[in-house]
Amino acid sequence: MNTYELKQLRLYRQHLTAPADRITVVRDLCGIQAQFSSNVPHALKIRCGEVITKDHYGDGLVKNWTIRGTIHAFAEEDLPLFKHGRERYHNTDWAGCTTSGRRWALTPERQTFWSEFILQKIAAGIGEREELKALCMEAGMTTAERDCMFEAWGGGMRDLCERGFLNYAVQEKKVFVLSTPFEPMDTPDAEREMLRRYFAHYAPATLRDAAYYFGWSQAKVKEIMRTLPMQSITVDGVEQYYIGEIPGDLPEIPGCILLAGFDPLMLGYRKEDSIFLPPEYLRGIFNLAGIVMPPVLLHGRVAGRWRRKGKKLIIEQFEALSAADRNLVEEEAVRLSESYAIEWRTV
């Protein structure tokens, strides 16, 4: 196998050349990273064999903290997998928030009180973050308590999500919903299943890629791999691991794909080793603030990035593109965003 064929296989397994339904896509890819809500419908749109609409793309999905401690949209049926660990499920021992960098102002008793208050309001149909915050203040929550309970990186609300009480709805607005009851998987079983999905749908990939994706040590990945039906193949002298069969007739690499921000094709592999992202363009996609910009993938190679601004679709090229390649990009932009005017810029 050569690098071109490896690209073909990764695009195929990530559903970029083999579209599937929404639930299949999010389950295969271990969810879609979702700090910025608009990335989720786009990541689905370029992978799904169904129409993705702003009103219904989140049906059957929930949003919560999962892999690498980041927020992902994933199938609600996978709550036992991603919120694994029976010891924390519905645990109400509020000994303080471990996700906040600020001084924790909530005593365990006050966090218990406000957690129960918030769960009651959400059960009554009040789930918008700002509305919940206002109701808490009206009921006597102090400013310091509010800043901890609704801390920007999660705070007490994240505690409720991590322990299986709440999820975010998958939509543009920040709305919390009660979690459906579930039986969490044991952590070793959950980690094994997540790694199985990775090597079945992101791979062939290296040991370093898998460790990077999950935020685990390579030793931990190796240990779990021993329990899986692994196969390996060498590509340009580098050993790549995978699960499952390799199709004999893979689709060709598309002329252009406008990937999503925080796209699985960028996050699924160690960025310095990416076969899609030239090293000289790494900071154009992975900026120093931790944002992963939406790439323009041209003939299987990142050649720029794109963003929406009002009614414009701004395409920032990293290198001079031929007229034919610019046409490919514009055709794809029009296909995905019919009413946007296209503006070209050079970075």
C-alpha cells in the first residue's frame, strides 16, 4: 500500500467517500467534536447519505464531554459507552469541581442544593443555559457560586453532565436536557470498544496516532490492542494498524472536500504526521489558541481553509491554485452552501 491508497482508505472509512446515515457516522467516528455547534452539521453533511437540516440533524444525538475531555456530539444510545464508569454515575458526592481553574466557591451542601434546583427546572422544560443562570440568581445564588456552577470550561454543570444527569441538546442554542437513564459500561470494556471503533474506521493508523487521538499513553494503547483482532500493513516504511477488511476497489480521492472545523480527518491522527496536512500549513489549520480551522482538502491535500462571514464564504488559499482547482473549490462550496457569495483570499 502506498500513501495515495492509504488516503483513499481513510477517506472511505471515515465516510467521506462512502456516505452513511447520521447515527452510523457518529457511532463509527466516536462522535464529532462539538465546541462550536456549527461544525457538527457540516461534518455530517459531507459524510451522510441523507439530507442534513438545521432543525433535525441533532435527532437521536446528545452532546457531552467525552474523548480527550472535550465536548462531542454522539448517538444517545452510546451514553453507556462514553459516560462509562459505574462509580461516577449519578454520584452526588460534591467534593468540589475538578474541571475548574478558579477557587471553588460552592460547598458540597450548596452544590447539592443548586444541582437539585437546576435538575428540577430542566425537568420542568427550562433548559437554556442563560435562563437557568438567571433563575439561580433570582433564587439566591451568589455571583461567586454562579461563576463556579456555570464556569466557562464546565464547572458544576459539567459535573452534572459527567455523572450522567444531563446532556446538551445537539443544536445551535446552549440547552441542557435530562439524560435518559442508562447502565454505564465498565471502563476497560468501554475503552476497548472505543479503540475498536478507531481501528475500524480511522485506521490504518499508527500506534502514535491512536495515542494522540485518545490522549492515552502508547503503552495503554498497546495493552488494549492485544485484546483486539488487529492487522497491520507497512506504508512507506511505517507500520499501520487496522481492524477489518480492506476493500479491493476503493473510490478515488475527490477533487475537493470542504472539511469541518475540528474535523475527524484532522483530529484522528497526530497532526505532525498527517498525510493530508503539509507541515508548512500546520499552523494555518491548528492555531496556537487550540482552534482547528475548517480545511480545504484539494486532491487529498490541505491547500487552504474556509469560513463563513455573513452571506459570504471566504476561502483562504495557502498557495497559488490553478483556475481548474479554484473551480473545483467553488463548485463544492456552491453545492454545500447554495446562497453564499464566494470571496478568495491568500494567507
